Amino acid sequence: MPLGRRLLVAQALTITVMAVTLVAVAMLVGPPLFDMHMREAGHGEQPSVLLHAREAFQTATGASLAAGILAAAAGAVAVSVAMTRRIGRQLDALGVGAERIGHGVYDEPVPLLGGSGELDQVTAAFNDMAGRIASTEATRRGMLTDLAHEMRTPISAIRLTLEAVEDGVATLDEQGMDAMQAHLERLTRLADDIRAVSAAEEGGLDLHLAHVDLTDVVSHSSGSFAPACEAAGVELLVPRPPHGVVVRGDRTRLGQALDNVVRNALQHTPSGGRITITLTSDGKSARIEVADSGQGIAAADLPHLFERFYRADTSRRHHHDGGGTGVGLPISRAIMAAHGGSLDAESEGPGRGATFTLTVPLSG
């Protein structure tokens, strides 16, 4: 049975129970009260008058109850039918919307019919869910497209090298082996990063928590990137950090987050530029700022920096570390969020450099 019909039947049963209850109570309570008042009025010694008056009372009461119940029932049925139809239309619209979503159509929101505040809230939440699914689906499609693009370059290079060797055009010397190994490492890193960012965004990061001195994390990261910065002609500055900036976290993951941010800065800083890594503390949280004097970030690109594979500048240089995979910043933000912290970016615009700030609560 359709929901609208079930609601109507339920309303009819409610009205019937109410009417039967009303008549039963009136018949049980009314006559004794009537007799009592008649006796108090001095008619108790006049049986014929009392009998006639009682019959008149019962007839009048019965007729009044019947008329009132019929009128109330008619009004209740009319209101119930109107409400049921309106609720039914809203539920039908939600059903059609759910079917559309099942077929991959996300851009046709369910209309708000104004039938019920609660149903309007459900409809609004449903439309919001559809919008989120549409955004997720668009991100998924974009991610798959970008992933295919990221994989195509190393795979094509490996295939061309092998074809050249098979055709006798080239020999697989040490240089060729190194190139193929680099491409394989890039594919491996891409697969690892995709797995890492998926786990991070789903709250599945495996954290080994301990007391970590961020001074050591900054020193290790800056030391690791010093040779690459020198080779790229980029000055790396690390002001003397304060001692005892201790947080509770996973040392490896925090180092990974910082390394990703420094790598990103190096990719966007031309020769002659500068990268500064600054560690500070305000007594409640620790902040690591990675500021560069590089390409900068347009205002329109800032909200998208932490999306998978997003690149604000398609001409970014890849030669510093063999090419980024496009998910380093999302991984870093997810790592910081898992530590109860954050990762934010600021830039005054193209050519003005950028500053990335990693924040994590201090250990209690």
C-alpha cells in the first residue's frame, strides 16, 4: 500500500477511535449527571417528567455528538488528504531524486514544496548530499584522468626505451638502466602517495605517537634538502629554532609532512631564490613556517592547493626531485589534521612567493 494511503487509513482509524471514545464517555457520564441535576431541581419525585427529560437529553446529546463528529471527521479527512498528498508529492520527489542519483545525475535538485518544515530540511539535506556526491565524483574523475596522465609519462619512457633496445637502435647501458630505474621509482612513489593520501583522508593513518622535538625534525629536513637547494641555486635559511619544542606525534609522519612542503617550495623557487624554515612556539602550539621567494600563488588557486593532483602552475619544474606526484600537499594536510593541527598557505600573488604554515599542539 502506498505511503499516502497508509497515512490516510491511519488518520481514519484515529478519528474512529476518537469518535467511539467520545460517544461512550458521553453516554456513561452524561445521564447520571443529568439525573443528579434534575433531582436537585426538585423533579426527583416526578418519574414521568424525569424519564421524558432524560430521553430528550439523550436525543439532543446524541444528535449533537453525531453532527459534531461528522463535521469534525469531514474536516479532519479533508486536512489529512491535503497533507498526505503534499507529503506524498515531496516523498515522490525525493524518490525520483534518489533514482536520478543512482543513474549518475547529480545536477537536478529536488524542489522544495513547502509541505513540511521537517521534510524541507530532509530535502535540503538530500540536495546538499547530491551536491557533495557530484563534487566527489568530479574529483574522482579528475583524479583518474590526472593519475593516468602522471603514469603515462614514465610508462611511455620505459616502453620507448625497451622498443629501442629490441629494435637494436639503442643498447641498455648504465645510463639507460638509471633512467628506467628513475621512472620505476616515480611510479612506485605515485602508488605509495595515492595509498597514503587515501588512508590519511579516511582517518586510517598508522601513527606511532611519542614525544617529538620539532627542532630535530626541522634540522633533519633542512639537512636533507640542503644539497638539492645548493644544486638548484636556492638559498636555504633556518633561523636558530627554540629548544624544547616538544609535541606528541609520529616523528616520521611529521617529518614527511614538512618534507613535502619544503619539496613543494623548492619546485617553485627559481635559481637565486630563497627558502626559509622557521620554528616558533606560542606556549600552546608549535608553528613551522616554510616561506619561499618563488613563483607565488594566485588568489584563485589558493583554495585548491590541497586537492589531489592540483597544480597551480602547469609549468612547474620537476627536475629537482624527479617530479612531484601532485599529492604531497594533501598528504601533509591530512597528517597535520591527524595530529590535531593544520596546514595553511598564504601568498600575496604570482611572483611574490608563498608561505606554508604547519601547526601542531604542544605536548601537555
